[in-house]
Amino acid sequence: MILECKEFPTYLLAELNLKEANLVEAERFKNEMLGLINQGHKQIIVSFKNVAYVDSSFLGALVSSLKYAMSNQADISVVYLNKDIFNLFKLIRMDKVFKVHDNLPEA
């Protein structure tokens, strides 16, 4: 499992246990996210705290997970993006698609 999950009263925190979120991990990530949504979790916060690098295939898996979540009346937001990943989110306008939080209390 690449996601370590912690349940809270109003959300599920899914922490990525990866340094590099890339093509090799994208499909597994997507399957784990869809599993969480299918379990009935309505608010999932994905933590990028340990992630130093993200590629386009992994971002595609994240977007695909969000589309699936929305079709199931759920939502996905992200937290703890490093500066480079945050700049990538802004560059490709994913900051308009996902709720991006600096830290958990803000989320």
C-alpha cells in the first residue's frame, strides 16, 4: 500500500508513502483511492508530505480519482505540497481543480 490512512470524524487523511509519485506508482495509487471511495469515505485529504517529485501520469491518476469521487458525491483535497509541486499545480491550473491546503488545521 502506498497510502497510509488515518480516519478522523469529518475526513480521511491518506498520506502518500513515496518520495517520487510517478508512472510506476500511478495505477496502484488510483486503485487505492477508488477503494477508499468505494468504502464510503466522502472527504479524503491526500498528504504529499513525503513526496519530493510528481510526474504527469501520477497527476492524471489523481484527477481520475477526483472524477470518480465526484460521481460518488465525495471530494478529494491535497495538503503539504512542497514548493515545486505547488508551482506545478499552479502552472497546469490544478490549484483550480483541487482544494490545496498548506497544513491539516487549514484543511
